[in-house]
Amino acid sequence: MSKEYIEVGVVGQPNVGKSTLFNVLTGRKVHVANWPGVTVEKHVGERIYRGRRIVFVDLPGIYGFSATTIEERIARKYILTQQPDVLLVLVDSLNPERTMYLAIQALEITPRVILVFTKVDSVHAHGIHINYYALSSKLGVPVVPVSSATGAGIVELLDTIIDVKEGRKGRKTPLVVDYKELNPFIDSIVNILREKNGNILGFPIRWVAVRLLEGDVELEQIVQRKMGEDVLERIRAVRDEVKKIFGREPSELLSIRRFEYINEILKGVIVRVSISSRKGKAFSYFYKPIIGPTLGLTILFTIFILAFTINTGFPLNIILDSMGYPDLASAVEEYSIGGLMESGFDYLSNTLYEILGDNMFSHFLIDGIIGGVGSVLVFLPLIMVVALMLAILEDSGLAPRIAVSLHGMLSKIGVSGHAIFPMMLSLGCNVPGIMATRASPNLHERLRLMMTIPFIPCQARLVVILAFASALTGIKGLLLIIYGYIAAFTAFAITNKLLYIYDKRKHKIVEPEILLELPPLHKPIPRVVWWQVWDATKHFLVKAGTIIFFLSIIIWISTSYTPALTYTSEASESIAAYVAKLFAPLLSPIGLSGDPAWIMTFALLIGFVAKEAVIGALTIVTGASSGTAAIIQLGLNDAQIAALTVFSILYVPCLATLAVIQLESRSWKITLSTIALMLSIAYVGMMITYLLGLLI
């Protein structure tokens, strides 16, 4: 019968941080008893997470599974007979070469292993850099870095436990270690066991063969009892042959080869650098009340401008245009990475239309599939450049100092200094902003940031703001832009504060804390920087791209088919337009009705895919030459324009952002709650703005 809970064994060498992690995972709600037949204490605790009951069993601290001590016999017997759903094997990040030995032995017994690297809050200060993703790929098992002191990685570990139990992650078979010249002897013992139906032992047969070659007394007794004395004698003969050929005990040779295997696995995964003890007087300014925040914000704004100028031309194009250089502004935007990629996708789309013609299939392929893939790839250079700059800040030791310098200012709205990086990135794009919330070690704060970061206007929303503002005369347009940004940051600050107060009362959380190491400053290591860049890029491309791909097809269907499910090239006849007409009355409080109401509603619905699509939808339906012309053509007054601008800023940013929120939170509840929260605040903001507009 299947258990109604997930059973997780926790094992590690002494002093690896096992007891501390066990207490964090269980909240110190632990039942203490003795293991059957011995006086060694047995600690069992549990935790309810994502609707699952997870039971943690703390195994004794051991160095291996040789069964030469009571503790080793207990741990081995539990793993072999109890067969936990998941086995956490702890590895000391400060000494991975030595503590990986137990992990490799565990993987030879069972594939249901998660390697947990502890003390990751200290590795940077010791000049140690570990590529956890590469190690995971080499061994085929999840590798999760955690810090019991700061709480970093705990949520990811709990998610991974569920993934391994439910078969989404992890190995399917035990690890096969290459013992080189000993492999033929191991195979000989495997063949001997199979001749007598080795499955009756109930253990992984290759692991049994390795252990018998090492002279495991306990397993010899089991083999003798279940298979007979003759089988045991044949196995002993193989072991004697190894001694005779190599002149050493097989256990010694196997141990040497195991360490060699570990060194081979860790090659290219760990980088060590010497760390200078010099602190640098100049960097002490980060901790001064006024100079620190100013210095931190200056560095971040410089990075922000550089990253987004390279990728999209923004905000340099706006600056150049305001200075009277419109041609240069257009060139900066056109020849940015994003501009070139968009031109490339436009060329591909036009070429395919010429080849395939204007028909339903070509629209599905180009607008649905290529459009979906393109929406991901256009973000890719931005993700990589931003990840590169953040990785340089992080590896050099500057990032934590900037976070500390801004902590006092941000704590007033209920978030810590960790929030500054997601906030800054979101001014360009909410997608990397959401991904950057991983830096927050506090789960509640991270979830709050995921729900509120999308309020910060990205560059796509700036396109919409400028189109609406251009429809106003004189200084009104500039004032609308300023008002829009004030409204966005006010919504971000107030919502964060209210959610923080709610969390404080419900979860008894303390004041916002900033828990991170301040490592010595050093020159960034290219290999380590690339690890972080590739991890962020791959995560977005593979995960978010999949969701965006399928949802883009759904949206294409809704805009290409009528309610009667017949294909149409007229947007006004589509399912999306039909739905827009149902929701159009929601705009009646700001004086919109008839065609202007449903056309604007249709544009706002399309804005769920990409915010700049709001302008495209308006021009397509109205037939106007530009977004500004379309807004004017609809006959909107100043109060309505201002109200719709605020709604466009505050409601859901885009499909890519929603996809990343779902992937990072692993919760549709959080994602749907974010949509509901933003729509509600956007609607209220629209109403308030409309009333203010009428008064003015």
C-alpha cells in the first residue's frame, strides 16, 4: 500500500550541518525514540508543504555504509529495508571532496537521492565556487545548495523532494561507479549472484557485488543464508584473486577508485581562488547613511541603462529624442540587439508569407508558433546581459554591499535590501526582475515581491504611456507620464507594505532582515560568471518558453476564430472581440460605451500577451496610422486618456511575466492571485484617475 506521506531520510557525515538543517526543515517539532534493538536515538519530524505531509527521519552521522559501526548499520538497514521515498545526502560546501564520499556510496544503493550542499552562505568568503547545475547533470540527481543560517534554498529543497517523489526529477537506477581494473571482478560476482537468482537478496545487485568484494561480513552472512555456502566460497575466491593480482586489499583499491571517481566528477565543477584579507577603505562608503544608498543606486542605474540600451535602445533613445536627435534615437533603437532580432523575425515572417501565401495555416505557423517562439527569443539577449552584469556584481562581492546600503530605505515598505535588484531590473523588463527575486532568502518576502514587482512599469508599458500621452496637448502629456510612474511606484510600495503587515500578523514574521555574507572583494572569475549566466538563461528559455509557446497558440486561436469556430481575418469578429464586448461595460464608469468601449477592452485583453500589443491592437481595429491616432479617433477626452493610461500601467504586464511568476513560485494560486490583485488595483486606480481628471 502506498503511504499517505512522503518519507525522507536525512544522512550526512558528522559536522556537515545535518542537525541544524533537520531542525529548520521540521521547525524543531521532533519526536525522539530509539532505533529498534539499540540505544541510539531516532529523531523523526514532519512538515506540511504544498498540501503534502513530509516526514523526515534523521539518520545517525556516518562516514560510509561499511556497517562497521552501529550507526552505519542503522543507516544502511533503514535505506535498504525501509526504502524511503527520498534520501537527502548532505555534502559540506566547504569540503566537498571529502564529504562527497558518502553521497557516492548512497547513490550506489538507491537512485532516490537529493544532494544537499550545506553552509553555502560561507563558500564565497572562502573563495570556493561550485557549479551545482553541472554537478547535477553529471550525476543525474538534483543538487540543492542551502543555508540553514539564512534559509536560502530551503523552499527549493522542499519543492525538489516533491519532484523526486512524484518522478519529475532524479535518477531511475542506482549510480554505476567506474572502478576501472576492478570492474571485471565486480561483474564476475554479479554473474555468480544472478546464477542463484540474486534478486532474492532484495538489494541492488551491483552494490551487493561491490560490498562483497570489499568483504562486507553482514552481507556475506545474508548470502550464505539465502544462497548457500558454495556461492559465498566462489565470491571469496574472486576477492582472493584480486589480492593475489594487485597485492592489496580490494576494499583499499575500491576506496581509492571511489575517490578518483569523485575527483573526476568534481573536475570543472569547483573553482577555488585565494582571498585577500584587505577590505578596501573605499568600499566602507557603502555603509554610510546617505553616501551608501546614493552610491548603490548610481551603480544600479548605470547597469540598468547599459543593459537595456544594448538590448533595446531604451532609455538612451528617449534621451536622444528629447535632446532633438530623433534620427539618432531611432537608429539606437533599430540597431539594438532587440531591434535587430525583431527585424529578423519580421523578415522571416514576411518571407514565409510570400512562400506559403495568406491563409489559415500560414497565420497559425507565423503568428501562433513563430510569434510564440519569437516572444521568448527577443527576451533572451536581455536575460543574458542582465544575468552577466548581476553575476559580475555577485562574484566580485559588490552585490551584497549594494543590498546592505539600500536596506534601511526599503525596509520602510516591508522589504529588505535584497529587493533592490528585482526592482531595478523591472524598470526594463519584469521577467528578469521576477527571476532576480531568488536572491531573497525569505520565502514570504520573495512571494510578496513576485506579486508586486509587476507594478513597476517596464519599457513595454512605456511605449503605451507615450502613445496615450502623445494624444494630449501641451504639457499635459509630460505630466501624465510623471503621474503614471508615481502611480505605479505608489501601488508597489503600498501593496508591499499591506502584504507585509498581513504576513507579520499571520506568520509572525519579524522586521525585514538582510541575511547575506559580505565576502572579500575580488576580481570576477569568468568561468563562475558564465555558470550563473547560463543557468539563468537556460531556466528562462526552457521553462518559460514552453508555457509562452502554448499560451501564444491559445491566444492566436481566440483572435483568429469566431464564436462559431470559423476562421476569420477580421479581429472584430473573433472570439477575443466577442469576449471584449462582454467586458466592455466595465469601462462605462469612465464614460466609455459603444465601439470605443469594446475596442479599448479588446486592446487591453490583447495586452495580456505583450503590453506593446495594446497599441498594435488599437491600430488594427481602428485602421489608424498610429496608436496615438487611434486614441484620438476613438474620441477619448483627457480624463479618459489618463484613466486608461493608469490602468494600462497597473494591470498584468505580459504573458512572459505571468509564466515566470508561475515557474518561480510553482503555484497557480500565487499567479492567479497576482492577476486578481493587479486587476483590482488597476481598476481602482483608473476610477480615481478619471475622477481627478474631471476635477482638474
